[in-house]
Amino acid sequence: VGLTSKTKAKTGSLSGGQKRRLDVAVGVVGRPELLFLDEPTTGLDPEARAELWGEIARLTREDETTVLLTTHYLDEADRLADVVAIVDRGRIRVQGSPDSLKAELRGDTITLGLAGTPDGEAAIARVESVPGVVDVTLADGTLRARAEAGARAVPLILAALDQSGVEVASATVARPSLDDVYLRHVGRAFEAVAS
């Protein structure tokens, strides 16, 4: 886990990221058949995170260790997991392979960064009026929507927002991610709880 140079160091002298890597090393030293990892990459820099991802993948592939991994980093779950379960308030909201969960969300994800402080309800209504656009949400100046053909929908969305005086600072179109799956199944409930 990248701690060879620290073999003589006291645990208290290790950085937060080094302590996380030591936790994982202690967990795998007995070569368990089942390993529980609770947010193992929290506090790791990108290089250490990628190395730990490699070690987890090696454990499952070569040592045939089953790893139960909890994480808030959905890109991590997408990369490492064969099965993902999205949990909200102690209940599984949805589960399946990363690919099958993403495939349930047809089309593309459109993300627009809005400039200023537009009337949120009016912006949502304008975007919802564009044919083929669904699942429109607005939070913290970011408008998200889904469309079967995202690249064709973006000019129509921009025109609709422009007509209502909403200025767009940025726009992206992407294939669905596990973040989109999370927002679809938990996002609205979370927003209601937060407000």
C-alpha cells in the first residue's frame, strides 16, 4: 500500500492518508475471504487513491477476496464494483451492476451552469417545454436535464433559456454516470430533507 519507506515510523507520525493506507494493509494481511472497506480512499491524494484502487482490484482478481466497499465517490464504485447498491436512510433504493444502472437512464445528461440568480421555477419550466427533455432539476445554479439526443437538445434549451432572459455560463453533454443514477433515485428526496 505504498508504506515501505515508513516501516519504522510510529503510527502517530503518519499523515491522514498514510493512516488510511495502513488501515487497509492491516485488513488484508490475513488474506480474508471477505473484506469490509469503509471509505478507504477518504483523505488520499489522487496518486495514492489510484494505487489503492489497483490494490483493491488485485485483491478481488488474484486473491479472490470479496470486498464490500462503502464510498461517497461514485466514480470509485463505478470503477471497482461488480454490484452497486445506493443506500438512502439505511434502505437500499436501487442496486445492480454499474452498467445496468446507468443503462436505465436513457439518453444523455445535460448540465448547464447558469449565470446570476435566475428565477428557478421559470428556468425549469422553459427547459421542460423543450421536446424530449426530461428530469429537469436546478440546484446551486446548476440545471440538469436528460434528453435522448443531448447534443441536438442543447441548442433548443439555450434558445428557450435565452428567450426568458436566463444567461448560461457553461453547458456539457455526457453519457449517464452513477452520479446521475444517485440523483434520479435519491436526489429529490435529499433536496426535500435539506430544505
